[in-house]
Amino acid sequence: MRIPLLLGLGVFLATAAQAKVCKLEITGNDQMQYSKKELVVEKDCTEIALTLKHTGKLPKNIMGHNWILVKTSDVTDVSSKGVAAGLDNGYAPTSDKRILARTKLLAGGESDTITVKKSDLTVGEDYTYFCSFPGHFAVMKGKLVVR
Ligand code: ZN
């Protein structure tokens, strides 16, 4: 009875070690809207490749968009620090540990893909993503659900 048990363990270890990159995509437009109010990281993902695409045409000093991930409890403060950081810093403080992930600030037609390790996130935590361009936070935000 030893052999089936070892085989079973081997399959289990192989599965556990396998990386699964889950792709998430969201767009922002010239009407100051994200395409999604919620993004879900499924249980079997080991890494997330998130792409933000700006489908508009306006320049980034007029209608720039980014995607910043924080715990929901940090969003208001990080958002105001982002405005203070200014356009040259993509409206995000450069070394703020509360920012868990961020894309570049994009102009119309641009896109940016970032990767986030699932192990850096907590299952069930209340996460919010938002655009830190001044005035956008009120409408450009959503929930990241980690399963
Ligand atoms: Zn924006």
C-alpha cells in the first residue's frame, strides 16, 4: 500500500509547486471611469498580472489614470498623499508601504502591466484599488477580492 501513497504525495507536491499567473484587466477612459468595480483573485492563482489600459485619447496631465492597490482602511489618506506627490510622481507617494501595488500614470492610448504575488496579499482582506489622479478617486475605485 506504500506505492499509491507516494504517488499521491508526488502529484500533490507537483501541483503545489506549480505557478499559476492569473491575468486581470481593467480599462480607464476619458469619461473618468474604470471598466470594472470589482476584480477577483481566484484561489488557485499564485501570481496576478494586472493590466491597466487607458482607452481614451487625453493626455495624462488632463485625464491620467493609474491603478493603486491599498487596504480599504488606507485609501483616503494614501489618496490625499498621492495628490500632494504631484504629476511628476504619478500622483503617488514614492515610498509608502501602504501601497501594495501600482501601475504607472497613463495617458490615453497607453497601458501598463504589473505583477503582484498572491503571497503578498491576504485572503479575505478588504482591498480597494483606485486612480490617484486629483478628483478621480471619488468615482474611479473598486474592490479587489482575494479568494
Ligand atoms: Zn484617473
